[in-house]
Amino acid sequence: MKIADMHCDTISKIWESRKGEYPQKLYQNNLHMDILKMKAAGYLVQNFALYIDLEKELDPFACVLELTDVFYNEMAENKNDISIVKTYFDILENEKRGKLSALMTIEEGGCCQGELKNLETLYNLGARMMTLTWNYQNELASPNIEHDDKDDKGFLMFDNTQGLTKKGFAFIERMEELGMIIDVSHLSDKGFWDIAKNTKRPFVASHSNARSLCGHYRNLTDDMIRAIADRGGVMGLNFYGNFLNETNDSNSKVSSIAAHARHIINVGGSECIGLGSDFDGIGGTLEIQDCSQMQKLVEEFERQHFTNEEIENILYRNVMKVYQEMLS
């Protein structure tokens, strides 16, 4: 079973743990993801997000460089098992050598502080995908801004009327020139459509589900799903219960993940969907307790009569197609 997962927060968790009494390591840890667990499940490539909290970091660009150091140090310590990849062909070469592949991504474009030179520095360091926002407004764009009010199903109301800034448009233009994949997860609805209307290449939603099944603002509408599919992009199934359940609870079940997969396929086709687990960035009760247990999802897909082609598309093929086009 090959797996290509577009989002986890493991590197940030390792970085945070270094401030405490029990620092974690990538080879083996008590987190959702480590090398031994990935090997047990048959991973092909994992995207490791460098996540920056703008409210906590006085110098967000310095913070992302610290995280980059953690990423590189962990890869160097485990070079016999996993290697950094920057191209599609790097992934294929690692597979031939029996090694896992690690793709560096950025979660929070605000770490660039509106400077294209900082974006280019991150690209040169190996970053190949980036969200324009996390949950805060920044120099580039707005997320779906929360209000205190809730709708009748308990979801926070949100303002989706603010999109990309002038600098945000300059960033997406430069990202397309570089071959850096634009990630619309966390972005406002207006920001999504700003990107859809002002780019030419495939873009992704690395860890977002279907809003028709769960009304959380982090999920995508059916029109958004179709737009990603029409562009040749992919959206990654997020395993967080609050993004899966219409009842807005944090219990994550494989049946709910499969339900979102089926809806997305029905709306956008079987080539627009992949995995974006959000491991080590999510809480709640997880039926897939860590990445070693991905077979549970495969078994649920089979129980719900997904075809072998659909299952392989979800697990790795669709993500690899985007990488082949964008990272060659």
C-alpha cells in the first residue's frame, strides 16, 4: 500500500517538544507520525508542514527558518530511511532505493512578512507548497474570519468576503513561476476564488473536506471542489472529527472519512482527491490513532465498495500526478 499524504504537523510538534522535558524525534516518538510508523504503513511521500503561529512569534520568518533547521536535522539523522525531495523524480528515486520521501511545505504564508525575497529563500531551501494563511489575516490574504455567533448546527459563523491583497496576488504569480504549489486550505472563500480566477496551474487544498457534509468554514463547497478538479488539482481528506461531522464533534471515524471521499468523487471525479490527514495537528478521538493504522481506511473504502482504482487514486496516485506536473 503506497501513501502520499499532503499535510502533517509533526516537525512543528518536534520543535515544540524541544522546549519541554521530553523532546521528540522523527525516527520513533509518541506522536501520530514517525519513521517506524510510516514504514509499517507503506508510505511513499509525506508532506511535512512548517507551521507558524503569527500571534505567538515576534519574528515569524526567523521562526520558519528554525523549523527548517529542525526538518533538515531530522532528515540528516535518518538519512538511511528518509530523504528530502524537491522534485517528482526525487520521489521515484527514493522509492527505488527503498527510502521514504519528505516534502517540505509551509503552513502560514504570513511568515514571509509580505517579502517576495523571503518566499524565494524558502523555495531555495526546499519548500514546494505553501498556504497563504493560517487562521489570521496577514499581508497576503484573509482566512474565513470567525465571529462569536454560531449557526443552528453549532458551527462558528464567518466572514468570507475578504480575499487576497495586492501582495497576495504578487505572491501567487511568483509561486506559479517558481513551481511552488499554491495551497488554499485555511484561505477565505473569496481568496479561493481570487486564486482560481488568477492562476493557470493546478493548485491544492492540502487538508480540507466537503462543506456539504460538514458545514465548517475550513471545508470546501461543491463549486470549489469542481474548480480544483477542473484545474487538475487535488484536495486532501482531513481526519479531524470537527471537519468531518455535521454534528460538530471531534470523534473521527473511518466511515466519516470515506463518506467525504465518496461525496468529493461524486462532485469532482475520482482524480481530484487525496490524503491530507493533518496528523499531529489534530486532536479528538481518532479511529486511525496514528499513521501506522492507515489500513483501517483502506478496509473501510473496500467495505463501502470503492473500486481499486478509486482507492489507489486517493492513497497516492492523484497527489503524485500533481507532483509530476508541478515539481518536474
